[in-house]
Amino acid sequence: MIKKKGLGCNIALQFEVGDLVAWKDLSEAAKAGIIKEIYYKQQGGRPVAYARVFLVKGCKKNSPLRVEEVIIIKLRLLSERK
């Protein structure tokens, strides 16, 4: 029997904690942030890769730092952590 990988598992290997990423939702403007954590959730009987991202673009000035949960296949790498 062939074991199937979950959604976004291969893509998750391209990202690391601390990378600067961007993504866009259909109904919202583009957002950018720094990856805080990469993790997997079980959905539909298989693992799906997600990232918790500190939002740095797309939030109002002087607002507290927000963390968003984003499915990893939406993310685009802007800059790697050094």
C-alpha cells in the first residue's frame, strides 16, 4: 500500500520559521507576515500543512501584533530568514 502525503507537505519543506511571506485572500488585500510556526492539522482524513504567521502588512498602525492561521499552499516566499 502506498502512503499518501497530506496537502501542502512538500511545499511546507520550502519554508522555515522566520521567513517573510505574502498571501492574498479573495475578498481582501494582500497580506505579509513572518512565519511563527509550521504545523499539520488532520482534515478530511489526511494531514494539511498550515502556518501561524505574525501579520506585518495588512493591519492598522498602532494595533497589537496579530497572528493568523494560513494554509501553507497560499504562501509565497518574499525573503528567507538569515
